[in-house]
Amino acid sequence: MVNDVKGTLTVEKEQNTQYDAILREQKALIAEKRKRRKRKKQLVNMITICLILLFACIWVIAFISTKDKGVSSEGGGENFGNTIIPDDVLEINELSPYRDIPYYKEENEERYNAYAEINPQMTKEDVVWRVNAHQDKDKYEYDVEVSGYDDPTIIVNKYYKVPEGYKPPDLQQFDGQYLRKDTGEAYKKMRDDARREGYRIRVVSGYRTVEYQKNLYNRYLATDTKENVDRYSARPGYSEHHTGMAMDIFGSRDGLREFEATPEYEWVKNNCYKYGFIIRYLKETEDITGYEAEPWHLRYVGVEVSTDMKEKGINSFEEYHAKYLE
Ligand SMILES: [Zn+2]
């Protein structure tokens, strides 16, 4: 009996132990399942967040690009069908308002636009040649050494200078002043023809060295402001007199300032083009040349150019040069 009871207890004990083991196993399984479910849930959450972020990004990009199109359209872009071409593209393509002008230079496009903006009354043609002649820059701001000195259409002004020590090769004396051979011979013909008609002219200043101009300019500076001096005297290197193709003349009365009041001035004004000369600095071109009018200062450019300038009614060499010689 006792043995029976003992046996029963042992069996029960064993059964309990097995049962505990099963229970532990089940618990472990449940815990594992929970863990897996939790991980799955976390993964789903992460994917949802990522998708939300992705949609947000797409929306922001779409919004910005719509806004950009709106701005360029307001800023003057042109609408071709449904395609809006922004201004910066228009500026450099064939739709440029300056493109039809013969001396248009694509590389100056931005400068044309900027210059036109501060000169709204100016014609497109004027904008183009003036910018080509660097008129949109301050005088002496764009300074480049000229080359091709044997060409009578060489330009020397407040943007183009001759190199230090430059000396023309064929200087000869006329009225005691040095001029290049062609210039001097043209002058001589003009002077002799004038004389035959009763007008007396003579050269009082021809070729000047850069050194000479330096002294002259500094002498003016000693008694006047730089701003004033720049209006009536060239800085060294920038004077046309360096080329040997420019000259100052007197009429029947001595004095440069007196020249305009002499009958010789009228004759020279009407006839100098026949000999290849132009009166270089006029009252109406002061803003272009940067100099006050100098009725006494003649420049040799050759008969072809001086005649063409007269026929076309162009009164500054800067304009003619920018339009027809560049
Ligand atoms: Zn002069």
C-alpha cells in the first residue's frame, strides 16, 4: 500500500516535471511570437514613415518648380505654347532685340541690356555701337594698347592708348611740326588749296611723344583739378598726337581758342574731308569723346573714311569705328 502510494507520488512528480517543461516551452514560444510580432510592427511603422517622407519630398520639389516657373513668367519670360522660356535663356538666343543690328556682338549682350536699362530713351542701334565702343564703361576704365599703327583708321582715345616710347616710323616736318608722311602730304595739299582761295592755315602742334604729353598734362594739373584737366587734355599715352596723324591748327588769328571765329574754320569745316581729315572733337560728341569741343584739332583718317563719315552724317570717329571698322 505504502509502496503503491510512493509509486503514485513518483509518477505524479514525474508528470509534474514534464508538465512544467511543456509549460516553459510554450511560454518561450509565446514570447518568441510576441517578439516577432513586435518586430513586424516596427518594420511596418518604419516603412510607413519612409513613404510619408518620400511623398513630402516629392510635394516640396513639385511646389518649388511650379513657383519658379511662375516667377520667370512674371519676369518677362515668353510663353511658346505651354513651354515657358525664362529670361536668361531669351537673352542669349536668337530672340535678342539687338540681333538684327549689323554690328551686334553676341558677347556684349548683357552689356547692351544693362546700358539700355540706364538709357531707356536710347535707340537699340545707339546702344549697340556705344557699348561696342566701350561707352558703357568709365573713361580710362577699359584701356587697351592699340596695334596696327600704319593704318590711318587706328583709334586712340580714352579707351585705347599707344605703348610708352611709341614713335611713328615716317615722321616728316610740315610747318616746323612732325607729322606722318601721308598725313603731312594731305595737310600740305589742303593748306595750299586753302591758300589759293585766300585762307591761311598752319600746323602748330603735330606729333607728340608720350613724355611730352606727360609734362603737358602735369602742367595743367598744377593749376586745375584732374576732372577739369581730363576734359581738355589727354593723359599721356592716350593722345591722338602720339600717332603723328593728328594736328592742331591756327587760322588767320593766332590762338587755338580763336580758330573757331576765323573764316579759316568755316573753310576747314566744309573742306577738310576732301583731304582725309575730320574735326575730331565736336560739341555734340563731348559725352562720347570725353573732351570739350576742339575745332582746331584735326585727325587724318584717309579720304575714304572722311568722305564716308560725311555722307553718313556720322560726327564721331568712335561711332564710325564701332560701326564700320571693327
Ligand atoms: Zn590736338
